[in-house]
Amino acid sequence: MIAISYSAVRQKFKDYCDKVTKDFETIIITRERGDNVVMLSEAEYNNLLENLYVRSDPKYYNELLQSIEQLKKGKRQKRDLIDE
């Protein structure tokens, strides 16, 4: 995570956009009077929203955590997909 001033970002906006999208870097854009801004890639933003959605349903989230634990313990089953 990088914290940088609004003025510095404005001068090299393309470079910082590239850093965010290519290096998956999150940038905090600081402003003189507060009200800072966070710059992140669309992929990171979508990932964040997806995680919020999954965690918003406690039942589904607990099932997911249990599945992960079973996988870690080697309790898994291989299944073939059925084409119809």
C-alpha cells in the first residue's frame, strides 16, 4: 500500500494507474484537508465486493469454511462433471 499526495498522483496519473492495475497495488491518495481517496484496480474492487457478498450470508460462509477445513484434512472426493 502506497500513500501519496493528490498533487503527486495528478502529475503521474498514468504511472499510478499502471501500478494499481499491473502490480495490484493499493494507493491511498492523501488530500490536504482530509477526505483521502483509495485507488485500486477494478479486479481488486470486484474481488472485494465478492468477498463482502459471500461473508454477508453466515450460513453460506460457514459452509465454505467447513469445506476448506475438509479439503485441508484431505477429506475430498473427485467427481466427474456430467455433460448434458
